Amino acid sequence: MSSTPNDGLWNFALALYGSKGVGDACLQLQDESGVDVPVLLFALWLAANSVELTETELARIDSLIKGWREEVVRPLRTIRRRLKEGPHPAPSADTDALRNSIKAAELNSEKIELALLEAEGRSLMTRAENKPDAARGNAVTVVRHYREADLDEPGQQALDAILAAFDRL
């Protein structure tokens, strides 16, 4: 992987999420397992920089962003999704414009979350042991943290698709 500690998390997240099949796989893990996609992308960014993410560190970092995710990111996502089908007068051209504005706000809220995660990650990079093959372990740690169980077969396939794209970056 060509990522270095100087590569920002935002750019890494855009590149990985934009890889074929990754966006859908991330949304599947989000919707079916409760995974916070920015945290999953953060864990893989750490792995790209040879940093292993322990459950203890993940729990600490997640507690720092949980309020933001619960009170800002998720409500924006809920409203954006709701406007796809209703309530009346949605969907319409007017409500589509509103939905696009909310989508932009949701993306900006995730960018803020990623900036917070990046700051924590850079701190970890200064003191972590070098672990060049941390990707699968980091991803599984994140999934277990949110799902509180191992993945089912469709979830495992989604995670495998994300990790395959990670290996191609």
C-alpha cells in the first residue's frame, strides 16, 4: 500500500470508499451490523500506516466521537434517507434540493468526524509498534466493537470486498 503517515485520513477514506464495491460494502456493514463507516476507514488508514488498533484504543476513541455520531451524523442520515420516499411533499424537485443540501451537511459532518479520528490516529502512530499486516485485524476489531458478534456470511463478504480494495490501493 502506498499510503504514508503524511497522507490524510480524508484523502485515504475518499480513495478507499470510491474503490469498486467498497461504498456498497461499507453501507451494508453500516446498515446490517451498526458499523460506523468513518471508524472502519480510520482503522484501515491506521493499518496502511502499520498501526494495530486494539479494542481498548478503539473503545476510547469511539467514546470521543460517539456524541457527534449520535447527535449529528445519524440524524442527518435519517432525514436524508427519509426524504427519498416521503413524507408528502417528498419526493419532489423541491425536496430533492433539500435532500442534496442535507447530504452535503452529512458528508461535512463525517469529514469532521474523520478529522477527529485522524488526530487520534496520529497520536497512536507516534507510540505504536509497527504492524505491517494490521488491516484484517483492525477491521475485525471495529466490526466486533459495533456488532458485538462475528459477522454472518454476507457481512464477511462485504468486509472481504473492502479488504481486497484496501490491498489494491
